[in-house]
Amino acid sequence: MIDKHIKLILIVTGLITMLPVVQFFAPEFMLEQQSLTVSDDAGRLFAQHWGLVVFCIGALLVYAANHPGARRSIVSAGLIQKLGLVVLLLINWNNPALQGLHLVAVFDALCVILYAIYLFSSKRSDAKPD
């Protein structure tokens, strides 16, 4: 079932995942939207870098939608990145400073589930074109 829709799933989840690129260019603005702040240059640098890294993961997911040979590796990397964030957010779920990230946790958890279903149910070789 997921195999049939994986291209659309990867495009939609990849595009949404790419949105933090705004944080690369405007870290203070984006963090304020989540009720977070950066108080020093090192924190700003890490916030910007995180926005760029997440953008790259999203771009790779979009790329994987049309490149079946690369799909399993890219989806695996996306799953690991998103699972790590979900775990961190769940551990800190009641932290008032992170309340604005609950929607991110839900979205990424949904992605983890979809990606895991795809990886565990799809054929081993996606090298053939869709």
C-alpha cells in the first residue's frame, strides 16, 4: 500500500521538512515562532546549521521520490533523523520552553511510521523505475 504512494509521500513530507531553511536565513525570527530564543553567537550558529541540515534531509527525500535506486538509503537517513528528534522531544514533552515543538514531534512521528512501513514492506531492490 505504501509502495504505491511512496513518491507522493516523499514529495509532501520532503517539502514540509525543507521549511526550516528559513531558520538558516532568519534564526531569531524562526525560533521566536516556537517561543524559543538564542542568547549568543554559538547558539545562533547551531540554529542556522540545524535549519540547513534539516533542509538537506528534506531535499534528499524529494530527490528520492524520483530516484528509486537511492530511495532506501535516503528514507533510512530521514527516518533516523526524524526518530532522533521525536525521541528528544518526547523526553522533554513537558518542558514549557519546547511546547511550541509538539506539532513537529507529531509530524515527524508520522513520517517515521510511514518510512518504517515503506522500508519493512517494500521490495529489497528499488532500482527499477516506477
